[in-house]
Amino acid sequence: MAGNDADLAGKVLQGTCGWSDSSIVKCGRFYPASVKTTADRLLHYSRFFPCVECDTSNYAIPSPITVEKWLKCVPTGFRFHFKAFGLFTRKSISMLALPHVVRDELPENVVKGQVSITWEELSVLQKQKLWDRFNSALQPAHQKNKLGVVIFQFHLGFHPTNENKEHVIECRKFLETNYPMAVEFRSRIWFTTENLHTTLDWLKKHNIGLVVADELQNELYVEKNKSAEGQGKGSGRGGVVPIIMALGSCDFAYVRVHRRVGKHRVLSEEEIKSWGERIRLPELQNSLQGPIYFMWGTDHEDQPIINSKNLTKEIGSMAYDWKSKISNTGMLRFCSRVPTTSDEQKKESSVSRNSALNQKDLLDTVAIGKGDEVRVSETISFATMESRESESKRPISPLEESKLCSSGMATKRTSSRAGLISPKKKYPASPISKNQKKCTTPNNQRIISDFFKK
């Protein structure tokens, strides 16, 4: 276990699967209007959560420089969980996502003739270079005790064959020994009655954690008019993945809640209670030697935040008191709510673009198509990412800005029936009078970005 994880045994450390989802940024109910850059969002985020999952490392390996910048945004004790690079989990990836150290070695006809590449197409030496680059990228986080868990997500067709098991063991072998590792299996065959205990014993033997995931309905949907049993044997699609509160490695537990269907992803009172009961299971608590990382992937506006608050109410003292831990670090005072003028934004964007060009040899810019959306890797320089996010952020009305400036955060939402927080209804912004005063900044407040200049 890294650092003082033994002191966190059984404690629930909640976080979200990413910190810059477009819908949570646009809704304006978690990030203040003044928080515009990736760095500032991460600083703001780390005031409320002790860990976060980095999804973009699945699409492109970040540079150590980028990871270093992330580390400077968060206080001591914060943890980054990284998704493993897609090729390591036998997914094909965009040719553009390959680091130059490997891409430049490929034949020219392959680079120009192929859009994507698979793990099997690389030589042993090229594979080793990818592992070296990935391990080096995460090294700064490990050195500063801010590395959580490295997550390997395997696709539906990755069944428990001898070949696939050997590949998982190979991943554990090439991933730096001190980096905690966990696997998420999306094929149900790993969890059948005859395979479950074998799977758990095998993972424990190799010190690999098992990701406890809820049903991935959007990705693993089974048509109602088809037999789940009939599909399960050949494709691994026999119903949803069972929620099994079991461990491979006992150093930690890792839970990912997805709920990917629809826009209403706030868990009901019954669902929250069910997760509380699972967390409190004696079998889990008695065997656990480290923390429970509970990651919310219910991505739509601020619904992951709502779910987190409701779970905290349910589990009480089991929830890690992160705010109390960082209250004495002086971290909180840097999050002032200061609007940024348009001139400052333009100047920042100009400097950002020049900085990105100067770092071309160090940071790969990767845009990877996925369905109808384009995933832009956070391995781009902070500058480029900040510019893009500032341009995509929705305008905020003067009335909203005034309210946010006076309160510091959006108004809390509660349900009198269950005591749980629920989504706030949207109302059109009220017209603002000409005489209404604009939000002003007290002299003793500072822009969050000033913190990074020290």
C-alpha cells in the first residue's frame, strides 16, 4: 500500500470519473463562473473530493509535464486514478494517439495507410517503449504519494481464457510494481457461478484489485426480447454485470457507478441505501486493508455531486472527512470567485497557443473520434485545453453571476420526503434591470490562477 493507506482502512473516498465533463461545466452549479481553466477547475474540485479518475490516459499517454501540472493543483493526500492506455487492454487506438517514440518507428505505409493500430501489430521493443512511457508519466504522482489506482478496463469480448489471463499477468508485470492495479471485466463469464471464486483467487494471487461496477446499460445492453442465457455463453452479454462486493487485492476496494442510460442519473433513496449496505458488509470490511475508492460516473450536469452528498449522508462516519483534512492547509483561501474580463481571456488564449506550439515535441495533441463526439486528450498542454474549454463554456447571465458571487456556490437542493438532495428545476433567467449593480471583487480576493504563479 502507498503512503498511510492503512490509516484509511474501510474509509470511503469518493470522487468522480473526470473533472471537466462538459455538462457539469455548462450547468454552472458546481464550478463557479470565474473558474475557467483546467487547472482552476482541478483546484476547485480538490476542495470537495479527495480523488479523481483520469479518463484521457485511456486514449493517449499523458506527458510527465502534464501530470506534474495536475499535481500542483491539488493538496497533499489527493489521489489521481489513471485509466490504462487503451492498447494495454487490447483495444485498437488511433494512430495519432501513439507516442512519436513508437509511431516514428513504424513503416511509412502503415502510418499513412492505417487510421488505427492494434497491440498485436507492435513489436516487443515497441510494446516495452509504450510501457516505459506510461510508467514514466505516472511516476511524478507516485513520488508525491498522489497516485491512486491504475484501472484496466477490458472489453466485452475479453473472456477468461488462458491467453487473456496471461495478458493480464503481463500487464501486472510491466506496470511499475509500486503502482496499484485493478481490472474491470465487462464480460459476464468472469462472474459466473463456476468462475467467480477462481477469478477472485487468481486476482488475489497476483495482487490485482477487482473493480466493482454497476450495470453498464448503454454499452452492455441486452434486448428484452432476447434470452440473456442464450447470449451469455458466446458473447459475454448475458444480462448486466453483477455487483459483487469482493476483492482481488485486499489493499483497496474500487467501485465505479455508471448509470449511463438517460439524463436522470440521480440514484433513488433505495439505491443509495443498497450501496451503503454493500459498503458495510462485514466480509468486505474485515478483509480490507486500505480505503474504498467510490467513483461516480453518473455524468450529467451536477448529478455526480448530488449522488456523492446523498451517499455521504447514508454512510455517515465511514465517509472520509476530506474537508476537515485540508482546512488547515490554507488551500481553501485560494478559491475566490473572481470574474475574468474578456480582454484577460483573449490575452491568456494567445499566450496559451504560443506555449502549445513551443511544447510540440513534448506534448502530443490528440483528437480521437468516438461515435458522434470527439475526445480531446488532456495530454495536450494546459494552455490549449484552457483555451478550448473557455470557448465552449456557455455564457452566464448577469443575474446568475450576481447570485453566485454573493453565495460562492449554487443554492442547495433538498427533498423534504427523504432528506436527499435532488436535481434543481431549470427556469429561464429573469431579465436584469439597467440599474442593477454588477458583481464586484473585494480587494482582499484573488483569482485562483494567481495561486499557480507562486
